[in-house]
Amino acid sequence: MKDGEARVRKAQGRAAADAEQIDATDAVILDALERDGRATLSDLSEISKLSVSAVQSRVQKLERRGVIMRYRAVIDDERRGLPIRAFVSVTPLDYSQESTIPERLETLDGVMSCHSVAGAPSFVLVVRVASPAALEELLNLIHRTVPVNTETTMILKTYFGK
């Protein structure tokens, strides 16, 4: 078996093991926390029909296992002064440097996330900025930081998202 195939099978095995350990009650708790990361243990207890201490134990186990990775606030970007959001498709000019692109772009102000994707671009960034001029500046900075081609799609409205 090739090295790459072994890594894929190992990752698939880990994912299957994690999925098997998530029971219906864990799924209810996870769904509730996804909707409201500030849900109290009492709220989760009511939703899951477990005692507060049982819910606390499950949440702590889910955190330790890395199923719950972090908690965060969801911010209204327009009220924050960053109303322009866009998807930026990133295609390396030099594929020998492809693996370094995410870490080199991670610290740029305005780059919110970087996703590895299947298809023509290697990555899709989600960016947010204050103005079209700021978007142009960010795109220029991306090009100065890494040797890539980009294609930008502005987000007009988000109907739902997680």
C-alpha cells in the first residue's frame, strides 16, 4: 500500500471511530450548541432530557475529544464596519509552494478562512473588508504574499450559514 493511501485509510478510520461515538443525545447537544454557543447547561439539560451534571460530563468529553473545537461570537459585519464579504478562489502559479499558501495567508487582515477545495482552484478564501477599495488592496496584498492567480466573487446576501 502506498504512503498516501495509508494516510487516507487512517484518517477515514479516525473519522468513522469518532462518528460511532456520537450517539443521538450527543447529536442533540451538539445541534443546540451550534445554534447557540451560549446555551446553558440547564438549557442543554432540558433539550436532551438529561440531568445538568450528565450534560456537563458529555460536553466536557466532547471538548476533550475535539468534537467541540471552540466557542465563538457571531458578529454582524455591517454594524462592525466590514460590510464587504467575498469568496476568493486561489490557484497557485507554482504548485511546489502550494502547501505553504494557507499559513502565509492566515495572518492577513481581512482573510477570515481558507478552504482546500476540489476543482480548478486549490483554495477558496472567505474575506471581509470595509470597502471595494479595501478589497482591491487585500487582493493586491495576497498577490504580493504568494504567487497565485485569484478570482473574486462578492457575496451580496447570506441566507443562512454555520
